[in-house]
Amino acid sequence: MSVFADLVVELGRLLEPALSGSATAAAIVLFTVLVRLALHPLNRAAFKGATPVAGCLPMLLQAPVFILMYRAFTTPGELLDHRLFAAPLSARWGDALGAGGVLGAQGLVFLALFAVIAVVAALSAVRARRTAALVGGASAAASTSASASASASAASGPGAGARAGSAAGVELSAQQREMLRRVGGVLPLLSFGTLITAAVVPLAAGLYLATTTAWSVAEQAWLRYRKERREVVGGA
């Protein structure tokens, strides 16, 4: 058994007195939280814009964890016998349909998981649209302000006009703003792709996806709240 599987088993044993048969499922959630806590400094750096690479690293570093989770519940081993309520952690949505249908005991577990992922995806989509709208609006306002400044400076002299024109040149063009608007309309829909993934991977991997995406939404909201609070305090 891999180190990852050993860790999940040990966490499950610690939680078993309180959670009984669903202890391993709770261990997966706890393990996911520990992974995200370890990645929090990178996410915070990415949010602050410290480095473009930092924004990709958290996703890349989670890929091996997801693969290990998938393998642990698709290959023979101790973990295959564990369940979340009525559904085996190694089961897929198709298995649940065959075991009792959509409203069967296993189907209801998957429906609850899908509902959680859908709510998180909707929150993520709303946040992404708001962010795109704010960026586009701020860029348009800055471009209008720069153009007005350039016109006013041009009347003051060639040197001032050149400097203002240079400042205006760094603003996004109308074409770039339109592209940003279109991308902002498509990207939020990608959040719902997690639903498709959760339907074809084992329940254990779906739990990981639900936990990590919920963490991402909560983390971004917290970081934004702290940023806005610092700006308010700094502007006071």
C-alpha cells in the first residue's frame, strides 16, 4: 500500500470512534484540508500577484494527490471495503445507478455529493464573473481617464502630451477589453466541469474534488475580504 493510502487508513482509524463506518470518508476530507493548508502560502502569493507561476503551482501540486486518490480506490487493497453511508468509496455513479437507481441508497449519496459540487461551482462562477466585470470596468475607466489626461496635456505642450500618450499606451485596448469580457463569460462555466469528473471517478476522488473546490472558493473569499479590509484601514 502507498504512503498516501497508509495515511488515509491511519486518519480513518483515528476518526472511527466518532464516525464509525464513514470514518475513511471523513479521513479523505481531512487529508484534503491538510493538503490545502500546505498550499495556502502559494495561493496567497498568487492572489497578491507575487509571481505568475505561483497561480499554477497549487493546481499542479494537487494533480499527483488526485492520481494517488484515484489509484488507491481502483486497485485491490484495504480501502476498497470502506464506505460513505451506503455507497462504497470505490463506487462510481454508474455503479450506484445499477445498485438501486437514482433514488437508491447509493444514488442518494452521489446526489448529495453532486449537490455540494454544484453549489460550490455556482459560487465560483459568480465570483469569476464579478472579478472579470471589475477588471474590465476598471480597465475601461483607466483608459478613459488616460485619454482625457492625454488630451488635456496635449494642450499644455508637446512634452506633456508625449508623456500622457505613453501612459495611455499601457492601458488595455478596446479589443483587449472585449476579449477579456468574452473569456470572463466562458471561464465561470468551467467550474461545472467538476460535476462531470465526479460522475466518472470513484466516490473517494469525488469527495476530494468537492472538498478542494469548496476550499478554493472559501480561501479566495477570505483573501479578498482581508485585502479589502486592509485597503479600508489604509485609506482611513
